[in-house]
Amino acid sequence: PNPSVAMAKKSGQPLELIQRGHEVYMLKCGECHRYQLPQNLDVDEWQETVPKMIRHAGLEAADEKAVLAYVVAVKIGRGE
């Protein structure tokens, strides 16, 4: 799902951070994986997996924070 103002409000994260996370998720994660819908995994699973994958992909720590903010915002935004 695309980031929204409502998603940012519910998650307490800046919209710009969530948008960056969405961008990284769409551009980088799909290079090696089939996309997982953020709402299909638990927050704990994302928090365990994302740091490993970000390092594996050679991305910055800021991208890790952004991707985590995005996937958590999707889950919170859907009331999960």
C-alpha cells in the first residue's frame, strides 16, 4: 500500500520517512525477493528480518529505519 497521511498519524512516524521506506521497499527488496505484503507478517518478524536484509543489500542504516517505519505503519494503519 502507498503511504498516506492517515498511516503516518496512526503510526506516529513522519510521512516522509514512511514514503522513503516504501520507495526502498519497492525498489530494493523486490530485486531479490517476491514482495511480501507488510500486513502478512508480524512486526516482530519484520524487525528481525529487515536489518539482515538491509545489510545484505548494502543499504544504509537510514534505509533500515525507513523500511521498518513503512512496514509497521502499514500494519498499524490496517488496525493490526
